[in-house]
Amino acid sequence: MAKRVFITGGAGGLGRALATQLVQSGAKVLIGDIDDTAAQATAAEIGAIAIRCDVTSEGDFATVANWLQDNWGGVDLVINNAGVAQMGALDQTPIDDWHWILNINTLGPVRAAQALGPLMPPGSQMLNIASMAAMLYLPNSAAYNASKSALLAISETLMLEWEPRGITIHVACPSFFRTDLARNMRAADDTTRAATTRMVERARVGADEVATTIFVGLAAGDPHILTHRSARKSWLLKRYLPFSMYMSMMRKELAKLNTRLKTPSKTKS
């Protein structure tokens, strides 16, 4: 039997890349997205099925659960991919933005687990797409860092809670890659918005490469899937270095990053 997969935020970006590779592997894929028109277009193009799913809505997840039960009799892989970004200094970030990002990035996967967990048989998997922001905290992104750190904590909690049921939980933590995340980003000011957009646009890897790395980790059963080698190195240094040394290293790396962001992009002839 083909693997039955549901993925949130599957209309574009990393979600689309994940869905495409799953379909190519022979899986049956249901794409959930708040943009139903885009989801339907993506599904038609790659050979998947689409359903509207706003991850802030318990009602939408109930509809998804009913569809999965009625049409497939359950689900083998749930990918919580839908997410947004908020950038800006903590004291300039409106509380409304905190509610917005936590409701999507953190509570979205919680709603998915509560609604779809009963449909997952032994041997099934849940993959939560977090970020290296769950482990390494850059300035001017407190709300984003907190939302992804909370998702990491939730994932590790479920690893223990669902282990007796034979369900494995995996959390992917990619660093910057070329995607459309900046399109739905909120920012405290134009300078922060522009800098974040440049970091995404100048990333060395794209969504397809990140999706491939994630599936390699998923197939290997890795609980934590770190897609960028440089980020893995920084995470290990944070774990084992004295904190003062780690912070000194991060200040130097941030200075280098700021210099690169101020340098105009090279155009290809």
C-alpha cells in the first residue's frame, strides 16, 4: 500500500518541494494550505490532492481528519510544514505579532497532533518543520526563535509520549534557504525586512535540496534533522563550548554576516 501523507503549507516553497518528492516516490499526498487556489493548482501539477487547511482552525483540522478517515482510512506521515516569520527587536515587536506567529508556528502542529494522531497507526511518523532558530538564536527574531524553540520542545515531548504507540516524531531544523517565507513575513521595520529578505535570497541552497536532505534524515530515523552543515557545527559548539566563548564566536559571525548583507549581489552575465 502506498504511504498516505498529509502536509500543511504544501502549496509553495518547502512544502511544495516535499510534496513533489513524495508523489515522485509513489506516495499518496494530501496538501493542506490556507490558500486553497494555490493548493489546488500545485496538487493538479504534481499529482496530489488538495484541501483547504488553516492551521489556526480546529474546524479545518477536523475536516482534514474526516477526509483522511473516509478516503484513506488513516494517515502514515503527517508533515507540519506551514509557518511564518516575524523579525524585529523584541521591544519593537507588537504583542499581536507574538500571538500571530505562535498561533501558526507552535499551535498549528499541536492542533495537527490532536486531530490527526488518532488516525496514525503503529509505524507512522510525524515530521515537524522547525528551524535552526529553535537551537541558535539570532538577534531581531525573538518571536520567531520562541515559536520554533517551542515546536522543538513539543516534538521532543511527543517522542516520549507517542513512543508506546509505535509512532515516531522527527523535527527538521533548516537554516536559511531560498524560499517564499519572506512573502508572508511581518517585520518591525523596513531595514529588518530588507535584511531578512536578502539572507533568504542569497542562501546557497533551495527548497528542493533541503527537502532531499530532510527525507534522507527521515529514512534514517533521525529524530533531529539538521540540513545545513555550518549550522550543525554552530549547534555543537554551543553545546560544548563555555557560553561566553560561544557568544564571542556568534558576535564575530554576525559581524561577517552584516558585512555580506551590505555587499551588493553579483549579477550573472
